[in-house]
Amino acid sequence: KYVIKNYKIGCDYGTPLLIRFSTMEELVKLNVGGEKFATSKQTLRSIPDTFFTSLLSGRIPLSKDTDGSIFVDRDPKLFQVILNFLRTKELNTRDVDLRLLRLEAEFYGIQPLGNDLNINPH
């Protein structure tokens, strides 16, 4: 376990670069449709009342694979878009079927993403 927060590792044109290290308890390993992802609990909880908040609170039972990653039987390509949305609150729909992404947003209960897809169908 490590607990280093905002550790300065170098400079980029005079601006310090910072890396935020998380404790092991904050990290979440996911296996979505056979593809591995790692993120923080904070990212997964960034929008309230979703599949992820229910999963992390224990309201939805966990299914784990052989290495201990939480298994979610969904499309990993679409999950990558959803995870990036949770991280940045921005939506990149390049090379994504919006109809399928809308269905995934509904499954995960991510209302703001669903709203963006209904307002801005590309």
C-alpha cells in the first residue's frame, strides 16, 4: 500500500507535473467483456445513483474473475467511452454507434451521458 499524494516528479516548460497516487483501497480493477480497466472509486462515484455506486456500496453483488477484477458482462469499447466520460465529463463519440452507447448509458444509469446523447445526436 502507498499513500503518496500529489508528488512532484518533474517539470514541463516550467510547470511542475504532478501525479496523484491513490491508496490500493481507492483503486478498482474491472474486467469488462474480457478487457481489463483500472480506475479509482472516486471516478466511478463521480455521478451519484449509478450502476457503479450501487456496485461499490454492495447493493449489486460483485462477480470477480480469477485475478480479482470485478467482472461486468458488457461491451468494452463502449465502456471505454463511458469511463472517459466519468473521468472528464466530456463525450467523444468518434467511431461509436450512438444508439448502442445510449443503451449502455441507460444500463449503467448515467443520466448526464444519456442526456448528452439525446441533445447532441451526431
